[in-house]
Amino acid sequence: WYQRRVRGFKKKRKRKLLQMLCTKKKKKNILKLIQDSQLTGKGIRCLSQFPKSVCARLDLTWNEIPTIIVQLEEANRSQKLENIERELEPVLEIIKVEDEVKAKVFYQFEGFQLIINIIKKLNLSQQSNSTLITKLKTKSTFILYELCKLVDESVEKICEDDNLLTILFYQCQLKESNESAVGLLEDLLASRNDNYNLENFVDLYSTINNFTNKQLALFCRVLALIVFEPEARNIHLQQAAKNSNQNNSNHHQLSKSNQTNLNNSNFPMKSLTKAKITENNHKILIDCPLFIEKLVELIKLQTNSKFLNMFGTLPLPERFIRFFQETENIRIMLNCAEEFESLDPLILATHFVEIVFVLSTLLSGSYKTELQRQLTKLNIVDIFTKLFDKIPWDVSQPIHHQGIHGPGCDCSPDTELKVQYLRFILHYCDHDINVNFDRTTFLSEEERVQSALNVTLPTNLKIKFLSEPGLLSKMINLLIKQAPDSPLRYWTASCIEAILRGADPSYQILVARSGLLEFLLKELINQSINNSNALQTCFDLLGEILKFNQEGLKMFESLLNEYQLQLVVDKIIDNLVDSNVFMRALAISFEYFEKKKINENDKLKFKLAEILRVKRSELLRKLMNVVKIEDVCQENICCINTMLIFFILAKRYNQLDEFIIQLNDPNNSNKINEIELSNFMGLLKFWQEYYIKRPKDRNNISFSSRILFEEWEETHNYLVNIFKDQIQLDIKIEIVENPVIGITAKISKLNQN
């Protein structure tokens, strides 16, 4: 019995020993562990689970990176912050020498995710040593930021981590980690497919209010991405890359080619959600107490600073280098004791573009009315009037400059500051029709007095002011000095047009007598404008100067002889897509004068009115087919409105049936054929689909033309009923909203059942 028991004990012990040996052997079988991890999800999750002998062998191949990661993992699992601080040092060495190879290996072994886990752990830490925690937060954020710059593909992987982004927003509050957190946020937000929702950052208001001037200016780099629609941002980048091998003549042609490529783009429903997030971000920022006031204060600081014109024309890294290379700049700083002491204006000047970009983008959103009200209260026009003289408008890039978007692009650091300044003015002046817009803020005191006297002065009198001109006059002088192919020409003209939109005749006359009307006519007559966008800008600006303005039209015709007037008319007819808005302004103005019966002797005094009457059928036929239904976009939808204006005015004077008979008369040279009629019916259908769901756009065309939308709709329906018996449309038209180019038409065949 004793011997049997001993033998049994030995067998049991042997079996247990074998079991232990097998288990130990199993742990060492790395291949088996990896296979189990892939099949079950349980197994090796980090390098520290590998045997040390395996890590040592990996070190030989991967520059000792595996050991660095193992030690960092063990430090992260421990409760001692000193261990984390010690193990971060080898990673800092990689950054100091900018070793891209080691950084990429660190990324491949999930080192970046380990740094992110450390950042998250520090954010949740309840330890009392706040100084060390702050130091580690700063160091780990800096490490992740610098590593992302060394390994480009890492940003795309971690940019969708909303928890990390929220933590980085909190990191912006710390002075020590502010710059690294902002830089990292900027990289991550720029790579996201959707926008970050500011609702996730619950302490936004208190954070912004506690920012110093320097911190808020720096934070605007992040806000610039938060308020900008990411879908439009990505498309801009994709199209710029696609067009990098094309040699377009200017930036506007680059934009037009982008339009052509995107006409048939249809965005998924998810884009609506993205747009709502961006709109919500706009509302959160506009409702933030003191936020707008603080941004305006940052801009106001530049009106008394000597640094803005030194920084506006250089890329950010070169600004400080170039600045301190100039002995004169050092002397200026030494003479400005207050500015030298804080250096705030110096730093703010480097971020001025981002500050203005944030405001102008908010002004282009759904909540612009509230923002415009706040800015008006803060006297923003006076601030920008003073700021105008601080910007070096006379500096331009070289003739053969290649922009940042490839060949044909005129973008440059030189134009960056100027375009954002003008873009802000444009969006600020783009008021809704029910908002009382005070245009006198763009005039000096002397100009305001002169504006009230304009109606009593001779028509051909040119005015010169003795005092400092207002912002409007400064922009007019800037436009006159610009070359025809200057990228600033479009922006300056658009600003002036926005200020004039809906202005009274005395205001229009003031602008006309400033020399602008004469300048625009010379541009048309001398044929110095060669591209379509510049021509359209010129005609649109003329239309706003002359619309419903009898004295302005007299000035217009007094500056032209018979030959020159015919040149202008020919240019109108030959470029209907560009000139149709101007022609519409003339048509409704002449009808307005007729209706008011201002003076019986002036009834047919305007030569342009007679020319339009004679060429009415020719113009109408061209307008009906100048735009093809498959090519309708934001640039040419105005042609449909101009065409309808001609029909509306004809209907008012009982001439519509005569028009239609002429268009169908086989003996008439302006007769339309079946293809043209089909295109015309398609345009009418598109017009109905577009305006039926857009009350704001309906109000805008009624306001600009002084014609109730009911009359527009009545004329449209009358035309559809007249022509529907002649041709039946077998197509379906849908409106596609594109965040870059606006609206397009999607054409599809109807079922023939």
C-alpha cells in the first residue's frame, strides 16, 4: 500500500510538473500567442507582453525602439508620475535630432497611441502634485505634436479621436502647453473628414474669456478650422491638386475649371450633418460672451501698431527672421517702449489673417445678422478704416509667381492679408433686406455732407475732398490703381458693389463722381479687360451705380460719344453671361422712370433705352439659350432672372403675346427652334425648382428688382402654359447643393411608361 501510494504521488507530481512545463513553453511560443490574438482578440496587446529576449532581438533591427516602448508602457501602468517623466526622455531625444526613421518605427510599434494614452491618463489624474502633472501634460503634448510633424500619415489615424481633441482644447488653457496644443489641434482638425462639435468642449466660454491676447490670437488658428466647412475645405484641396498640371491664365480660371469638374457632384446625406455641426459652432461662438469684443479688440490693437505692414507680406516662419534682420525694425521696437515691453502687437500681427478669417467666415454663416449687429455696435467700420492705411497695398508678388495651389493660382503671402481684409468687408456689407444698413459709416464727415448736396450739383462735376477720405473712397482709389489681372481687383470691386447694393441715388452719385464711373467706362471702351470674371465684375459694379438712378444714367451717357456707346452695347450683347445683370438693371430702371413719369421730356431721352427697345427680340432669344440646362450653376443662374425680367416688362405693357409670336415666326431671324425651346423650358423648370424652396432668395430678387415675387411667378406660369403645347419635356431636373460652387442642375430622363 505504501509503495502504491508513493508511485501514485510520483505520477501525480510528474503530471503536474509536465503540465507546468507545457504551460511555460506555451507562453514562450510567440507565434501561437499572435495567432490566438488574431482569432480570439485575446493575447498580445503591447510590446511589454513579449519576452525580454524577443524585445532584445527586435532592438537589433529597430534601433532600440521596442525597449523604449516597453519601458514607457510599464511606466504608464505604474502609479508614479516620475517614472513617466523619466521614460519620456528617450522619445524627446528622437525629436531633438529630428530622426524620421526612428519616429516612423515608434509609430509602427503603436508608440503614438501610447503617448495619447498617457495624455488621457494625465487629464484624469487625481494626484496632488499638480506642478508635475502640468509639466507632464506639456511635455507629452509637445512630444505628440513634434512626432506628428515627423510622421505625416499618423495624423490621419488619430484625427478622428474626439476625446483626444477635447483634452487638447483643455490643454490650450495652460500657458505652458498652449502653443503645442494649438499646433496639434490645427493639424488634426485639418485632416478630419467632418468638423469637431464645440458642444463637446463645455468650458469653451470660460477658456476664451481667460485667454490673454497672445493666446486668443493663437487660438484663432484652431477656430479658423472649426468655423469652416470641412467638405468645402477638402474639395478645395483636391481640386487644387488636380489642376496643378494645368496652365490657367489666372486664379479665376482655376476656379472655373473646378466648377466644370464639380458640376455633376452629388454629396451624401452625411454632408447635411456636417453642415449642421458647422452652423452650430457658429452659433456657439457668436453667443459666447465677450468673444466678438475680444476679437475686435485684437484688431483694434493693430491700428496703432507699426508691425502689421512688416509682417503681412511674408510667410510665418520668415516674418521674424526678416524682421530682426532689419536694423531699422530693431530701432522702432526700442523706441516703442510699451510695445517692446509686451510684444503683443508684434505677435498679434503674425496671426492677424486668422483673426480676420474667423470673423469673415462667421459673417458668411446662418447667424450673420446677429454678428453684424454686434460689430456695428463696436464701430467696426471705423477700426477697419484706420487699419486700411496699415496694410501695404502697393506691394505685389513677382509677375511669374506660382501660387500655393499650383500653376495659374495667384495666392501668395502678399495677397493673403489683403484678401482676408476685403473678404471681411464684403461679408459685413452683405445684409439681409430687412436689416437697416447704415452706409454712411463708410464715408468721412465731409463726404456725408457732400452726399446730401449731390442732387443739386451739375452732373459732370468731379469732386475732390480736402479731408481724410472714408473707407469707401479708399477702396475706390485702390480699385482704380489695380491692374486688370490683379487678384485684388475682384475683391475690391465686390466690396464696393456690396456697399452700394440698395443705396439711395445721392450715395450712388457720390460714388460715380469719385472717378469710378469714368474709370469703368474707360476699361470697357479700351478693351483692357480680357478675362470673363473681370468683365463681369465691371458690369455688375456699373449696374449698382446706375440702378434706379436717373442722374447717374445721364452722367453715363454724357461720358460717351456715339461710337463709344456702340462699343459698350456690342460688348453687352457679345458677353451676355457677364453683362446680363447690368442689362437687367438698365431695363428695370428705364421702366421705373417711365412708371414714375419724372419728366415727359426725359421719357425717351436715354439712348440706351432706345437701343434696348430696338434689340429686344435679339437679346431675348440669346438670353433664352445663352445658358444650357446641363451647365446651370451659381455663376449663370442670373441669366434666367434677366430673361424673365424682359418677359415681365413685356407683360406689363401687353406686349408679351407679340414677343411670343415673333419667337415663333418662321420669317423672323430670331425664331427659336425645337432644341432651343426645349432648353428654354428646362430653364423655366429649373427656376421653379430652385425658388420654390428658398424664401430668402425669393425676397432678394424682389428687393433688387422692386418686383413682387408673385409677378415673377405669374409670368413664369404663363410662359410654361403657352409653350407646353409645343414641346413636352422628357427630363427630370433636381437641384444639387454644392458647398464650393453653390447650386447645379442634375438632369435625368423620365420613365417612358
